Amino acid sequence: MLRFLLSRLALLVPTFIGVSIVAFAFVRLLPGDPILLLAGERGMSAERYEQLQAVYGFDRPLVVQYLIYLRDVLTGDLGTSIVTKRPVLDEFLTLFPATIELSVCAILLATVVGVTVGVLAAVRRGSWFDQGIMGVALVGYSMPIFWWGLLLIILFSGMLQWTPVSGRISLLYYFPPVTGFMLIDSLLSGQAGAFRSALSHLVLPTIVLGTIPLAVIARQTRSAMLEVLGEDYVRTARAKGLGPLRVVGLHALRNALIPVVTTIGLQVGVLLAGAILTETIFSWPGIGKWMVDSVFKRDYAVVQGGLLLIAGVIMLVNLLVDLLYGLVNPRIRH
Amino acid sequence: MAQEGAASDSQFRAPVDAWAMRRAMLAEFWFYFCQNRGAVIGLFVFLAIITVAVFAPLLAPHSPILQNRDALLLPPFWEEGGSLAYPLGTDAVGRDMLSRLIYGARFSLFIGMVVVTLSVTSGVLLGLAAGYFRGWLDVAIVRLMDVILAFPSLLLALVLVAIIGPGLINAMIAIALVYQPHFVRLTRGSVMAERGREYVTASRVAGAGRLRLMFLTILPNCLAPLIVQATLAFSSAILDAAALGFLGMGAQPPTPEWGTMLAEAREFILRAWWVVTFPGLAILITVLAINLMGDGLRDALDPKMKRG
């Protein structure tokens, strides 16, 4: 297992270097001179310009600039936001819990509902239930989620007035963040109604972000389950006289879930891409909205740092999924 | 009996009729495609959308960018205050929704076609080179693709568009670039599997050159999964281009692109449901039709699915 882990880690190194080059290059390619951007509308003298160029190291050769950048990154210095003047890493760490909270809720919803529905559809293959569920899953898979979010807002926030339109919690409540996760913090605060408010803010974004993963997981579970149900050992289990619940739940599901685990892991990239749209629609203060805002404000330091951090998160999660896959499926390790 | 023997004998002697074989393969493909009812429905909807896009100037009752100050935010005809002159209502500056939706079909299909063409061409070329030559070229290409895949596709496309400038063409280039790794991986995998097969060796022994081996011997046998992936890329490209348009980085107003229309409609969501509902519905129907077709294609092209 250790060798498996080390070989996977070794594969990540060149990818990480590539990712850092991309993040580094992007900023040099963004239109507009970052130093003139710093100066704002007042402009600056030629001497001051050269001075600042030296401060930021823009007068050195690109390779040297890159190496300095890499050194800074590896020591945890990702630069400072041009707009807020705060370190990029601090901003990321403040906003990331909001995205994690939303993503975890979305993937939980998608997994629980998706696996259940997928198993039921496979067991009743060809029935109206199967056809209906797979039809709905394909619609979900084809959904433009930014539109889906707007529709839910029209229905639940506009017409029914059940849920709030945006944000993470009502302005009535204030408490210092402890974990950064609003559901937990609101409980810890002990304020009546705070948890309900946080929950009601979370419902619609969770549904929107969870829709596509849900559809993918349901489809994948169904096809994996169908494959397993045709295997000999399932027939043997049935022949031994085991009840259908035991056959499906114990024998088939365990093996069918192996490819599903990979699918769930692959949804992390989908979730983070979806978070860009979902957070924008619901004004959810996470890293997706942060990146979009920074692109529009041309906050190149944030775009650069954010790209690197988000890619790093995805690479780490993919590594974890690989390891998990090696654990549930020992054949892979060899 | 004697006649039958003669017929099969002449069949063996006659040169293989390439056209007849192709027709037989197409017929078989069509048979399996039609087994999937959803795929056939998807195909017909898709053909309908193509028709609408081609004949947009004839079908649209108004110009898609003509503003009418006397008809701002008019509801669809079945609601109170709506009129048949604007069957699906008007937007905030009095443009006819139906006409904009009809013209929007052109943009979505165009986006899908351009993105698929760009990403398939470049992806297949890179994948073919990587899988055929192996060695350092393979390592370099695979690593490069890993880097692209390490970013969420929409985020990478968003930042790319920010660099090269917002607009429909740039959005398509960015999306094609982030889709390309899927085609590289798929082609590379199939090429590596096919390269060692006997027919390739036979062809090489017969004196086929490198390019002939790559493009005429190996590539045609790798096409099935590529076609399925291309269908998926077509629908994803429409979704992602609409998402970029929605974020303000895709097609720019007043272009009647569906995602851009949604972005313009956002502020009216609680006042005028139709400006939000219809463009999204158009995206959903188009993408759904293509995905239905994709499922059917996968079933028809995957030998594992063929039973009986």
C-alpha cells in the first residue's frame, strides 16, 4: 500500500509543476499592466514605475521570476489581493469552508438519493419506475444549472416565499465563526432560529449543485448494479435461498459500489465548476464566487493563487479517491 | 442446391463491394440505434432544431435585435396583457422572445459544431501521435493533458476567456481547449490497444508508410468511442458556452445567445418569468435531445450492448 501511495504521489509532482506554470503564465498574459493597475487612475512617474517593477521582480528574467514564485508558493506565500490587500491564502481559507459546506451537502444528497434510486432502477429493470427515473436522470444530466437555480428561486423564493434568495444566513443573526461551517456554527452559537435560517439558506444551492452529480451517480449505480446482478456469485447467493434484500444489499451492492466510488470522486471537479455558477446565482460567499469576482475585477493575484489552490484541492481529492479505490479493490494495487 | 452453391461460390470470387459492405454496416447501426426509443426521439428533436436554425429568417416573426418601446416585458399570448404579435412575450427592451430564441438555435448549434471540430481534430492528432510514437512525446502530451484536467473545466475556460477577451469566438476556443484532453486520452488508449494487433503488423509488413498506418489503418478502428464522446462534447459545449454567456464572458449583448439572454433576464426573474424560463428551456431541450442521441449511439456502437 505504501508503494502504491508513493507512486501516486510521484505522479502528482510533474502535474503540480505544470499547474504552477499555468497559473504563473496566466497572470503574465492577462491584459493590462498589473503595476499600472495598482496605481489606479492617478498614474505614476516613470521612476516610481521602475521602482515598483523592481519591488515585484517584474524586471528579472521570466525563469527567475517563476522560480521565485515557486519558492513563495512552497513556503505558503501566494501573494496579496490587489483589491482587498489581504493575503490570498487567508482569503481562500476564509471562503473555502462555505464552498466545502455547500459541496459536502450537495454530494451527500447526490450520493444518498443517486445510489438508492440507481439500485431500485436496476432491480426493477425495464419497469415504468426504471424508465421514469432514468428519464429524469437524463434531464438532470442535461440541466443548465444556472437556469435551474433561477427557476427554483422563482418558485420557492418568489411564489411560495419558503426560502431566502441569497447568502448563507439571515442578517438577524451574528456570531463569530468557529468552524466556518454555518450549520455547525449556528448550532454552537445557541441562538434560537439561527440553525433553521442557515439550513433554509442552504437548501436551494444544495439542490442546484447536487443535480448533475445526482444524475451521474444514479446512472452509474444502475449500470454497475445491472452488471453485477448478472454475475455467477449473485446467482449462487440466490440459489442458496438468500432473500432478495440480502442478495442485493450484501452481495451485489458491495461490488457494484466500486466503480461508483470512482464516479463520486470524479464529481469533485464537477462540483467546483458547478460552485462557480451556483455561488454566483445565490450570492454564496465561497471560492467560486470569489474567483468569478476576481476575474471581473482583474485581481490577478487572486486569480493566480485561486487557480493553483483549486487545482491543488482537486489533485489531492483525486489522490484520495485513488487510494480509496485501492482499498476497496485490492486488484488495483498490483 | 446446385444453384445455391454457385451463388455462394460467385460471392466468394467477386471482389468485396466496399459500398455494399458500408451500406450493410450502416443498416446494422441504424437497427441498433432504433432499438432505443429515446434516441430516435432525440434525433427528431435535433433535426427539428437544425431546421429552425437554418430557416430562422423565414420562421422568426420579428428581427431578434429590434427593440419596441411600446412593448416592454409583454407576457406570452395566453397570459393577460399578452398578444399574438409577440407569442412568447418580449424582453425588457421590447425584443420578441420567440424570434430571439429561434435565432439563438443558430448560435448553440454553431458553438457545438465549432467546439467539437476543434477539440476532436486537435485531440485526435495529439492522441494518435502519443499512442503511436510513445516515448518522450507520449509522456509530454499526457502530462500536458493532466495539467489541463487538474482545473475545473468551466474555471479554466473562464480565465482563458478573461485573457483573450470576452466574446463568442474566444469562448468557443477556450471550451475546445478544455475538452481536448478527453479526446487525447481516448484516442491514445485505443491506438495503443490497436497498434499491436495483427492487421497493423500485416499492413506494416506489406509496406504501408507511417502516416498510412496511423490515419488509414489504425484510426478508423478507434472511431466508435470517439463518436460517442464527440456527441457528449457537443451538448456540454452548448451548456458551457451558455454558462460563460450567463457569467458575461461569452457572447455579448445584443447577441441572441441563450445563455446571454438569461444573464440579461436575471434581474427580472421575480417580475417576468417568461424572460427567464424560455431561454433555459431551449438550452435544456437541445442538450437533452443530443444526450438522448448520445445514449443511442453508445448502445449501437458498443458491441457489448448488442444482444441477439
